[in-house]
Amino acid sequence: MNHSSTFPAPRFEGALRCIQPAGASLGEGLMWSVREQALYWVDILEKRLWRLDPSSGKQDEWRFDEEISALAERENAPGLIVTLRRGFAFFDPADAGAGPRWLNRPEPELLTNRFNDGKCDARGRFWGGTMDFDCVAPTGALYRCDPDGQCTQHDSGFAVTNGPTWSLDGRTMYFNDTVKGGVHAYDFDAERGTLAHRRLWLRFARGDGLPDGMTTDAAGRLWIAHWAGSCVSCHHPLSGDELGRVELPVSQVTNCAFGGPELRTLYISSAKVGLDEARCAAEPLAGGLFAIEVDSPGLPAFRFGG
């Protein structure tokens, strides 16, 4: 079977551009709102949420009392579900004065952990991973938060978690064990929201960085950000073969998501945390938000069912 003919290499239209030179310590959490035609993203360490309207250039910002790392829109109510340092909460940007409303805090005893990446599956369940704040101890776990607020742990033993994303048919979940440099695949039972048969699906080549945030496009290809690798790579969903990549002028590439009116803009976040003075001078756009047009679209972000 010729994998490349089934999943062709992506084509890029126009040049990569930095659309928000935010200087984020740890940019993450990209989510395109189809309803609002706007992009949400966060600076985890600075406890900041942004919303960018690309058509007007208008930027909105909200500050939190603890780290905010990932988010999704709610299906049946205004506002967002977000992961804060300690757990899952609702937050309505239109009523920011009310602050977050907690749903579940599953790790009260793990004071050195925080939540990191996450997103919703097609049934409206939010999957979020925790990690050791120092990125060393294997204390992180993968949780599923249901629309009724119930939270279930599905895997554990990670120092840093990233992802997840799903195959186009919804039968496979991909999830990153970032510190160990591996992308795992699980059999995914969409009806029950359960995982089975974890296996190593992809490991980046030595010197090519570590797998960070990722997304799936409408053709079924996986796009993965390379922390310390200066790129986002595009992969065949079965073999893992690389089909193309976007090179960036920053080393710490953290996440990617499709947006825009036709979902053909690939948005990419980055980070400047840990860079010394010389590296910051060499990477003046570190922590910025980037965009590039792709010939085929992504998928709309799934909304939280609660």
C-alpha cells in the first residue's frame, strides 16, 4: 500500500507569519471558536487567557489566580470549560467577574502537579492530562471529565502529558509522553469513553525535539508541535510517516490548531520559558503566535457536553 498516495503531503499557501508577538512564557491551549470566529489561547505560567479576532486584530485578555492550560467551548451553555492548575472548571469570558466555577479537582494530594494540555472528544467529554511542575517526577495522569462533572483517571506515570487527539474514525486516541519523547496510541471506545492497548506509535528522531501539542486535520493527518525542535510536523495516522513540516524561527513550539473561516489556517503557539539572554536575542519571536495557510482544512474543535 502506498501510504503517501492515500495521505498526500500538505501544501502551504503563503509564508509563515507571526500574528501576535506575545512573548508568552508558555503559550499553549489553542482553540478556534467557530461560533465566534476567534482564536483562544493561553500563557500557562503567566495565568493568562487570550482571545484573538483575526479579522479585526482585536485582542481580549483575562487573568487567573492559578495556571490555565487548556479549554473548550460548552455546547449547551455560554462560556468555556478550562483546566486550571488543580482541575476542571467553567469560565464565562462574558461574565469574567464571576470567576471560574469548579467542576472537579482530582489530585488534591499532589501539590507539585498541575494540569497541562487537553481537549474534548466527539461525545463532549473533556480529556486532560496532569504533569509534574518540574517536568521530572512521573506523577502525571490522564483524566476524562464527563458532561456531568464526574472525573475518571485512565492512565498514569507521566512526567509531562500533551495532547490528546483522535483518528478520523474516532477509534484511536493519540497521547504524548513528552519527556520520554513518545507518541502513544490507544484503542478508543467512543461509546464508553475508555482506552485500551496502549502502544508506542511514534518517537521523534534524536535532535528533533519532543512531542508537544497536536491536532488532526480533515484528511486524517496528525500535526504535532516539536518542543525544542523548531517545527510542526504532519504525519500519516497509521504508519506515523512524516508527510511534511512547518519550520519556525523559534525552538520551543508548543501547540497547533486549525482555524479561520474555512479551517485552513494552522495556528501555532510557542514559549520562551527557560531561554537565556543569548537565546532570547537569537529568537526574538519566542513566545509568539504564528499562522500559515494549508491547502486542506482541519476539523472544528469538539465542544464540552455540559
